[in-house]
Amino acid sequence: MSLKFKSSLLILSITLSACSQNNDDLTAYIEDTKSKHLGSVKPLPTFEPYKNFTYSAAELRDPFEAAFEAEIGQDNANENGLRPSANRPKEPLETYPLDTLRMVGILVQNENTWGLVKDPNNVVHRVQTGNYAGQNEGQIISVTEKQIDIIEIIPDGLGGYIERTASLAIGTK
């Protein structure tokens, strides 16, 4: 036999003898580990049985349908003829929303009373009855020491317009 073959056979026999030694310590470790880590599975949650639901609002109006019928193609404008004036030149305070304007005082001279209104740019404007303010065709109808009363023309959502009252009180924003 060759030397190479003899040395290979010697290494193989040493390796096999090492594997066949007593493995009691390994077996004891495995058993110890298994006993420490006993797993448990949580029980399944209990569910309440399904309860039927009866819809009781079937007789009520469908919220996704119009409250009243409007004929298509018909002019839905109010019969009051209220419309914003397209021909009237715009006044300086009509470029600002009404909630950004602030009344800061009044001026009285003889029988004339003017309201003093400050815009968002801190410019004070002098207004009187008949002037316009705000972006909704708001016409000033009265000027008092405490407030400026305005009537606005706003869309009603059906193609027409309605009037809404508003006011600018002194010192509020």
C-alpha cells in the first residue's frame, strides 16, 4: 500500500473514532434546552355571532338626490330678477373679501357721515351709503357709529341670486 493511501486511512479512522465518542453532554444540553422553552399557543379569540342590521331609514329622502326636481334646460333663476350688475365699475374695496376689511371709525361733517374702513394693506378708505365693499356685490346701506351695514348678492346654488346682510363692526376683524 502506498504511503498516501495509508495516511488517508489513518486520518479517516481518527475522524470516525472522534465521532463515535460519548455524546452524553450534548444529549443532556438538548434535553435541558427543550424543557426550558416549552411553547404555548394562545387560544383562538371568541367572536360574537353576527347580528343582522335592519336599515330603518328607507322611507326617508335619499341624501344623494336633489330635494326637488329642477327641469333641465329651464332657467332656474329666481323670479325676483336679482342679478349682480356687470356694467357698474368696481370700487377699490370690492377687490378684498369682506372678512378682511375692518371698520376703524367714522367721520361726520354737517349732515354727511362716512365710515372709515381699513383694508388688508392697512390703507384706510372713506365709504358712505351707496358705496360697495367685498367680493359679493356688497352695497353699503347704512353707516353708524358702531357698524357699517351691507347687503350682498350671492348665488343661491340654483342659478339665481339672493340677498344676504352683513356688517363691519368697529374694532373687529
